[in-house]
Amino acid sequence: MLLTAGGLLLLIYNAVSLYQALAQAAPTIRALWPRVALGGIAVVLLVGILCGRLCARWARRQAQAPWLAVLPWQAAARARAVRVACLAIGGVLMPLPAFCGWGVSHAVAASGQAWAATSLAVCFMLAFVTAALPGAHHASEEEQLAQPDARPLKPALAWRLVAWLDQWAPRWTGLWAQGDSGGKLSVWWFGSLVIAGGSAAALSQSQSWTSPSVISAVIGGNLAYIAGLRGSPLLSPVLRTSPVSFAVVWAAMARGPLALSLLWFGIAALPAFVVSLGAWRPSLGGFGVLLLLNLLYSTAAAITPTSRRQALLMYGFALYAILYQGVHYGVAYGALVGVAELGLVAFLWRRARQRFRVHG
Amino acid sequence: MDEPMPLLEVTGLAAGYGRTRIVDGVDLCVQPGTWLGLLGANGSGKSTLLRAITGQIRLQAGRVLIGGIDLAEAPERAKQQFGYAVDGADLPEALTALQYLELVASIRGCAADAWPCGDLIGPLALQRWMHMRIGDCSLGTRMKISLAGALLDGPPLLILDESLNGLDPVASWRIRGILRELVEGGHHAVVLSTHMLETVATNCSDVVFLDGGAINHRWHATQLEAARNTAGGFEALVMQALLETRSAA
């Protein structure tokens, strides 16, 4: 309840801030209005496609739930139910782009506010329907049999590299956390991180410049941590009825992803040292920032252990708030927000610990 | 002679979900050498009571002492005193049975085969499942794995929430034999919630009947012994209690 209210307040605050920023930049935006309008439409089309695909996938999964699978429900009827669900959800979401269109045009005092709202709503719905409806036809038996839950766990290569960390008590907690969510540390993701790091390192080398290397080390390290960390065992009665503390369980789940994160940081930050042996300060600073970012994501994952999306959203919002305040009102103000967020982090950690322990 | 310290002492316990109270005013005392049966209709609050005792839900009132240790004040030390057979559906599906036992053993600081009654893998016919994912095991096999985990390191108090229900007859007979042996040794106690009257009639030394979230009837060893001497005696006792409760309602 508290979190929902907090999130809502943060959302309203950000919307108001955005409105003010748009109002301040109104003359520039009005001068570039055709381009802004086209850009807005493109963004709304992309978001609509993304939402439509996600919605169709979600609705198909619901239509293929085990309790429905055993009922004599024809494939055509199932696909129809999926389509109806997608249309209903699209209809519920449609006012959002309309509101955004109206808000932007109102903020910059552009003419045709109703037109902006309507056109964005129509664009969104078109994109949503185009992406969602073809997906509804895939509600086939084959898909039903290929539910992700039925697949045996195959830990990814990157995860196996640090699996030995899972040998310490409580054993196998990291593997459990990875497997429970049906997720695994994707080789694809890890590979893309390596490519990003390699590019930054090459840039560092060619430009004799340390920043890209450190920045990619921080971002890559944090992404590796996010990719590896899952908090689902925190809710399990197996651990909650065992003589083990919240901190120990948390450390057990985080040690693998943290090792990966630090390994990544080490590899990507290395060029900074190679380029200039004296440039240890940026790397050290980057290391501190990486630890803070990992702590921030840890909090989000601890408070929403079953939903990775919620954790990512919470983390993204927190990060955005710090960056936004820092960019618009100066580093000191951003740091102030950062300190306030650290207070929030401490509070949320306490909540997560209480939920695990129940007593005390 | 001094009475031994109770392994479980519950005083004025009230617990539930959100603001709803499911169990209220529950008092229990379980001495070593006791097998307490917890009976009650569906929704009577048996599982909620066991969840409160094992620290899974917050107490709304009352106190829980496990081996003399307050669960609220020292949860980790108190939890060292009991083994809880979690529901099969709550086991970590991604792990194999062996990994699960190693996980529990690493927390308890013992070997993964440190059972107080000798080997459990053979008697429970778990050999072929040890390297298979728990997610691929049947309900009965999951319950066997859960029971094997609860018995690791031989905690003095064993708490089983309908844990014998899904077992095959041989495994059920073997596990009841093991539990009986432990209880008769005088250092352990069992709290078993179940609907299986026969198990309660033949094994339990004390029985409480839960209705509407409160203890409605209690039968002690002497009453149970007397009931056992007549055919269907215990079943008649329970049915009489159930009917009395319904007519009073």
C-alpha cells in the first residue's frame, strides 16, 4: 500500500516535472513541431507494438493455463478469448497516449490539442492491434506442450563459471534463485556485454581516454548483476522456517551475480589502467558507483522478489529520479536525492527483512 | 522430579492474514516423548496454526516458545529446535533432491545424510530421484524429500502439516515407524496435522481438535488408550466431538 502510494506520488511528481520542462522549452519545441509530432507518433507506434506483443503473449499463457487445458475448449474459441482480452486491455491503455499527446501539446501551447490526443490514441491502438491480434492465432496445442516450466534447467555458461560459489552455506541458493524464475543468465546477454565492453576498451585505447572504459565497466557490471540476481527464495517456507537469517540468505543469492558483476567491471576497466597507470581514481570512483547501483537494484529485487519486471521498474524510476534531479538542478541536488533514496533503501531493506523473519 | 522443558509451548496464540484472525486463543504444550495430533475440518485453522508456530506468519497475539526459546526474540535459535516438512509444492523445483538435502544440511551445519534414525534414502526408496529435479517428481516423492529434509540433524521437534497424506503405503508405514521410534526415545516430539484418523488413533499420544480457529476438544493419552481398546473407538470419539460442535453451531 505504502509502496503503491509512493510510486503513484513519484509518477505524479515526474509528470509535473516533465510538464514544466516542456513548458520551459516551448518556443524551441513549437519551432520544431512537425518533427516533434512525427517523433511522438513513431514512439507511440513502437510502444503500441511492444505492448501488443506483450499483451498477446500474456493472454495466450492465461488461455493455456493447466486448468483450462484439460477442459474441452476449442482452439478457435480460445483464440477468440485471447483476441477479446487483448482488445479490452488495449482499450484500457488507449487513454494513456491520448493523455500524453494532450499534455505535451498543452505544455508547449501548440494548436490542435484534441487532434494530438486523438491521433496518438489512434496510432497506439492501431499498433497495438496489429501486434496483438496475429499473436492470438498461435494459441495452439504445440505451444501448450512447450510451456517454459516443463523445460529442465540448464544453467548458462556464465552461471556455471561462478557455480562454485554456491558451495558455501546455504548451498545451491543461487542455482535455486536462477531456476525458480525460469530465467538463466543468458549467454546472449553476457555476450552483448562483452562486445560493449570490448568496443569501449578499443575506444579507450585509440583515444587514450579512460572514461568510456570506466563507464562501460560500471554499466556492464551493473547489467551483469541485474541479469544474475533473483530474489524468489526469500519467500520460500524452506528458508523462512530454517535457522538462517535474512542477511545470510541474501548474501547467498547475491554472491554469484556480484562475482560476475565485479569480474565484468575488472575486465572492462582494465584498459583504463593500461592506457594510463596513474588513472586509478576514475576506476575507483566507478567501482563505488557500481556497488551503489548494485545495492539499489538489490533493494528493488528484495522488495519484489517474485517479479523481475517490478524490480526493474522500481530500480529504473529510482535511477531516473537521481539523474533527472542531477541534470536539471545540479549535482548537489542530485546527490541530495541520492541520499534521500539511500534512506528509502534502508527502510525497504528493513521491510524485506521483516517479511522474511516475520517476528522481531 | 522436575518436568522436562516443553519442546513447544504456545500461549494465547492468535494469527491470521491481514486483519482477519484465523486462529485465536490457542494454548498448547508439547513435552518430549509426545506425538500430538492436530485434527480439524478443512479451514479450521490447522495450517495457519502451524505456520504461526514455525514463524511464517506474524502472531497477532500470544507467544511461542520452542525448546524454551522465544520465537519472536531469537528466531534463528528457535528454528534450530524444529524440523518442518514443507508442502511439496513449496520445495525448490529447480534443485535436485540431493541438492535440496545439501541445502538444508548446510544451513543446519550437518552432513546431508545426518538422520537420527540411520539412512532414509533406502527406506523411502528415494535413490532414483536423488539426481532428478524436484520439479519433475511426483507429489509423494516430493513429500518424501521434504520429510527427509525435516529430519536432517535430528531436531527435537518435528512439525508435519499433512505430510503423510501423499505417501505410498510402504513409505507411510516406514516413516510412521521412524517417527514412533524417535518419540519413544523420549528426546523428540512430533506435531502432526492430518485428516487420517487411523494414523492419529494408532500413533498419537495427545490429540487436539481445532474448530473455527480455536481448540474445541483435547484428548490425552489415557482417554486415547481407552478408546483404542474398543473397535472404532477413537473414530467414534472424534465424530461425537464433530457432531457436538455442529449442533452447537
